[in-house]
Amino acid sequence: MAERGRGASLTGTRIRERRALIGMRQAELARRAGISASYLNLIEHNRRRIGGKLLLGLAEALGVEPSALSEGAEAALLAQLRQAAADRPDAGADLERIEEFVGRFPGWARLVAVQGQRLGALQQAVEALTDRLTHDPHLAASLHEVLSTVTAIHAASEILVAERALEPEWRDRFHRNIHEDSARLAEGARQLVEELDAGETREAAIAAPQDQVEGFLSDHGFHFPALEGGAEAAAVEEVLEAAGERLGSGAARLMARRVLERYARDAAALPVAAVAEALPEGGGAGGVLDPAALGARFGVDAGRMMRRLATLPADLLAARGLGPLGLVACDASGTLTFRKPLDRFPLPRFGAACPLWPLFQALSRPMMPIAGQIRLAGRAEGVFVTHAIAQPAGPPVANRDPTFEAHMLIQPGPAEAPADLPRVGVTCRICPKADCRGRREPSIMAESSG
């Protein structure tokens, strides 16, 4: 019975609020809808479900669309409020009365939801900017240029003030140095602003070759129809040629060529149609993919299967009841070499990632698939299913130790998950875990407890 009342709470409350807003008496609304006033009273107090013809009649009498009264009208708003409550668990939000709150105060509810989304966006911006300030070599160079120029100007000015008996020749020289350094400072400040602005929009120029490649891949949704079906080398060159200035440096084009050539080989071994047919509805047992099992079915290694799954078209995954998939790869040093992030699982642009990721655990256990669930620390602490494996890069060579690379496929996890799942971060600098055994540096987002 409690569940029944809970489901109807929005509908009844909104009927009552709308009626009061237009100044209509309960008896008058009941008459127009063709029901008794006592039955309408039960509806307005969320003790009766309504739908169909009765809902249409009440909506017509109140002068609103039926969807404005139905219990599913604010599903998105409810989801946003629940997300806001999950992001701030210490606020003590009363989730049992969330539908009543939305029904009685829809304007305030929307305001809270919008502010929750804004806070989340601002926190992501702070995390991204902090990551750049800490690790971006281009931004660091611009900062160094500004600071060194300011120091030079200060030193020259200090001499001019302290030494009042300087000869005209030396005074002119210091004046010239200050003038030249001031011009350098203006140029350095301009470059610094450009570096900061470049991190705020995807369309801004990206200097680092890896960033150019990742922007290029993201523009295509990590899927290239022209390279499907056993594409030849000429097809790769055509894709690169079409990229134009998006791959503005020789290093970026070389890196992109390697990615596309590997993509073409993966596509030849794993055609889209065959992979789509092999995908289980909803992802398989518990809605979770098993790339190792799928790879064995096609006779390919798990790493190749992960790459192929992550580059399948989004509409194909959705048709099989699957959400988006993320992928991250690293070389034997732990340096990230490929990044396809998820909305709620960001990947660091600069610096080292969290050492607790299964990706790095796989490097210590080569050839052993590692599967499980993890909880991402921070914000809503989302749950994700990960599959990781470390394998030799390239074919074996006699009398030569293999060089390993690791892959980790990331899939959104179930809504209900154990509370004691391993908690991992993105990078130490923005990880809120206070008692992490793998921490390398202090966090600007540390929690009071881990």
C-alpha cells in the first residue's frame, strides 16, 4: 500500500496545487470530472491512482496537458534531485519525501536540481584545471615565462631605485631592459591566457600531439566506417587526409596513423555484423559483458576484443541494451597511451592515473584477465564494471623479452552494488580518499574520512 501511495504522490499533489492556483473549489472540479467530491479528495491526498479517461477529464477541467499531472511527468527532475542528494550525502536529504517535494514545490525542486548540476559542472572544471596546472607542460612553460620575466623586471627596477648615482649610460640600459622585459611579459601573459582558454572548449587549439589525436578520434565517435571490412592502407591515408588541420603536427599524424592501422586490423578480424550478432542482449549475465569469453569465441585475444567493443557504433550498442563503453590502455611504464572516457569516469589528460586501477594491477599479472566492480571516489561515487588484461605488444621474437601493454574496458555498473567495493580515483591530486595506500601527493578534494 505504501508503494501505491508513493507512485501516486506526484499526480494527486499536482492536481490539488493546480486547482488551488486557479481558485477552483474541490466540488466544482469533481462535478466537471464526473466524480464525487469525496473521491477527488482521496485522489488529491494521494490515496487513489488515476489514469486514462479520468486523468484526461481532470486535466481538461484544470486547463493543463495530462502529462503535466501524470506521475511520470517529472521523472527527469526526480532523477536529477536523487543525483544531487547522492553527490552531497552529508546534507541529509529526505529521499522518502522527494516526490512530495517535487509535487508541492516544482519551482524550488527545479532550482535545487539546476544548482546541483551546476555544482557538479563547477567541480569537474576545478578538477580539470587543477590537473592542467599540475601536469600540463605547455601551461607550465607559459607560467615559467611570466614568472621569470616578472623577476627580471623587479630586479632591474630595484637597482634603479637603490642606485641613485647611476651613470646615464647604465640607467638607459636598465630602462631598455625593463622595456624589453615588459614586452616579453605582455606576450607571456597572452600565451598563458590562451593556454587556460584552450582547456575550456573542445574547439580550441590543442597543442599536444596526443590531445590532437584524441580530439580527432572523439570527433568520429571512435568509429571509422571507411576502415571496416578489411580496409587497405590507402583507406587509412584518406581518413588522415580528411582530418586536415585537426591533426596539425607530424607527430600527431604519425600517432593517428598507428591507431587507425590497428583499428583496421581489428575490424578485419572482428567484423561489425559478426560482433553485433555475438553480443548478448543487455550485455549478458547481470548486464555485464565478458570480453575474454567473446574473444575466445572469435579466436582473438582479450585486448583486441576490448578495443573492438569500445569502438563499436553507439547506436549498435544501444540496440543490444548496452550503454556506452570506455577504454584505457597503457604501456609497460604505466603511461596512458589510449583514452576513451565515459561521462562519469573521467580520464586524466596529464600526469599519472590512479595506481589502484585494475589496468595497472594487470601489469603485475600478465596474461591473466582481471574482472570486477569498482567504485569511483568523488561526486556520486559511480559504480563501474571493469575488465583488464596485460599482454605482449606485437608478435613474439626469439631471445627477446616481450614488452607488455595493458587494456581496461569500462562499463557502467548496476544501480545496486555492494557498499564495500574497492574505491579508486582519477588522479591523486583530485581524489577525495583520505586513507589511500597508493597516494602520491596531497589532494585538494580530501574528505574527512576515506
